[in-house]
Amino acid sequence: MKYFSNLDSIRSHPLPKWYDDCKLGIFIHWGLYSVPAFAPKSGQLGTIELDERWFANNPYAEWYYNSVKIGHGPSYDYHVNTYGKDFAYEGFADMWKAEHFDPQSWAKLFKKAGAGYVVLTTKHHDGFCLWPSEYTDYNAAKHGPGRDLFGELTAAVRGEGLHMGAYYSGIIDWRYTKRPVTCGYECDYPDNVSYAYSDYAYNQVMELIDRYEPSVLWNDIGWPVKGYTDLPYLISYYYNRVPEGVIGDRWMVNKDDFWYDFSTKEYQVGAAHVDKKWEMTRGLGLSFGYNQTEGEADCIGKDELICLLIDTVAHNGNLLLNIGPKADGTIPSVQEERLLYLGAWLEQNGEGIYGTRPYRTPELKEKNGSQLYFTQKGDTVYLFVAAPQDGENVICMENIFGTTVKLTDLQGNAILYEMEDELLRFTVNAKGTAPVAVRVQI
């Protein structure tokens, strides 16, 4: 099918089955901000008003440039005390070496984690590019690492049979702005309003499409307002070049004025829509970029992470789980442990996750208060007990299935059940406190 540069044509793009089926992606925030690797642990996005207090205390380490630019707050104080008041952010470009970056080991880890796709920040809001762009020398091939980081990882990820995507910060580039972002409005309407910047962003995204054909084109926050009329051509060009590619909803302030294959939720901002595909994204801690001040206690719990995936999938979403590598290219051990734990669980229970669709009842509280989730594949429903106790768990729930069902664990062992007064009662055995899956054949 050929796509034309108008909304009617673009909106006919179907959601590719690979994206709907794979359920888990790995997001990677890695760049110059990984050198200072600092942010205060102020709270999750969506729990604090987006005012100057939030931005001066921003928990996102990848926003370090903006936080310092504000001129007060923990990141500013850290910068002055560590590097000096007059040290320019651009100075990190030659300090960043990525000397231990091994794209093959990264790709193998992501596959072990059970992911189906990977998205790397090719250019974040600081403007530094992780590929050898012909439109700027401010990139990792000309400075610091001296490598095409995006290209190398793309080859390694595809070598493991995974899809590779490109994140690009379209509307914000702090090298083109004079004032820092201090409120939500300035995120959507920064002061880089020139046609020159709009053309720069357009040319770079087209360059990424031509060079790497990313399976996901993940633009962030929005697109330069003066380039809105370019978007139908840009996206139709992308779909014609990568027919099974997908785009998110972060192109225009009013998202419904354009088109997207999936909507996005970030920590507590955004919403799940069971009737349309969406994507949940968050860091393992409070930050996307590596933050040296975060430790084990600041990371999402191992079983909580599994529950997050189940909750997301049950409500028709994909989980784009972020890691923040260190500047040298190593992945912090606590992050690697979380990925491997999730992957081990998926190895045993992925049947109820991959390739599924939402059941008519996505979630339910059982009579004793346990949280239950449901997915469906054909005539089989998968029931997940979110937070079981180690050992036997008696589940007493509303019978949402009907009168004839067969319950087994995922190894095929029968689970006996009783029906009484529109209730279904059965017992599941848990080894530890990780979520337990039950196969229900209607």
C-alpha cells in the first residue's frame, strides 16, 4: 500500500501485528547527561505540579542541562560545586568516552529480558546526536566516543531478531533556545520558533529514516509548530519506507489533530485506553538517564515490575521499560538484575502475555482482596494473581467465565475448582511472591 501526504491516507495505516504482539520494549536514555549523572530524587512525573519548582528539582537526569540553566536548585548546586559555574554543558561532549560500550552484550540482555523491540535516544533535548548526522558536528562520531552509537546498536539488536526504534526530540533542543523550560507551557511552546530549526529537525528525522529505517519513530513532546505542515509528508515517507513502522502520539499539542499508531503514558501522566493501543513508559527508578544518586531502594520492585507489565498488557498496552546506562557504556547492576528477573518470569509465563489481547474484563478484585488480571488468546483466557503469598492461595472470585471452563497451570496440570452462588473458587500454588498465571479454557 502506498501512503500519500494527507491525513486520510496516513490514518489508514494499520497497527502492525509485531508491535501489538510483543508487549515489551526497552527504552534507552544515554547521552552527555550520563557524564554528570545527577538529579534530585523529588518524585514521579505527574505527582508534582509542572512549575518552576518541579523543573529546578527535576528527577530526570537527562534534563540536567535545563536544570542547571535555571540557575538554582540541587542540579545547579551540584554543577557549580563539581565542574564550576562557568563550565559549559557542551564540555561533556569530549568527556564522554563510552569506552565499555558493547552493543552485542546489550542486545543479548534485552532479548533475555523478553523484549521485542528497543528504542534509543538518538537526540535528546540537549541536542547531542548519537549518529554521524550530516547536519551537525555535535555528535558522537565527531566527539567523545567517536562512534556511530545508534548504528552499532541497531545492527546488534536486529542481529538478535528484535526490532529497533529511534527516539528523537523534535520540539525541544536547548542549543537553539535562550531560556530554560520552567513550566509545562514552555515544553509545548519553547522559544526555538525559527523555520531554520524546524527544517533542521525535519532533515535529521528524514536522515534517520533513510539511514536506519527504524521500526519505531518515537518523537518526544511535540514537533516545531512552524513544521506542522511538513508532518503529513514526513510520516507518509516513513510509512512508505518502513510499512510496518509505528509512531506515537507526541507530534502536536492537540494529539487528535494528527495521527498516531499508539498513545503514550509516562509514569502518572497519560491514560490507558483499552479500545486503542497505547504504550506505558517509565524508568526503573525516578529518572530515565542514569542517576548516580539512585540505588536499589529507588528502583521499582522485581515483582512490582512484573505486575506493571501484566496490568499494562491486560489493558491493551505495551510496556516500554527504560534503562539508563552509565557514561562508560555499562548497565548498572540493579537495572540488569531487574531485566533478567523479568525475563526469567516471561520465560515461564510469556504464553499469557505475548500475542494476547484484552479480555472483556481486564481486571478484578477477588473476594479476599487479591488483584486479578486477564488476557485472552483465541478461546483461552489467562488469569494472573498479581501478588500471591508463597505457597497455597485460595482464590474466590466472581465467575466471569460462564458454566463450563477448564483450569490448568501453564504446565498443563489441572486445577480443581468449585462454583457456588456465581462465585468461582480454586487454589493456586506460588513459589515466592511473583505473579502466578492460570490458563482458563472456556
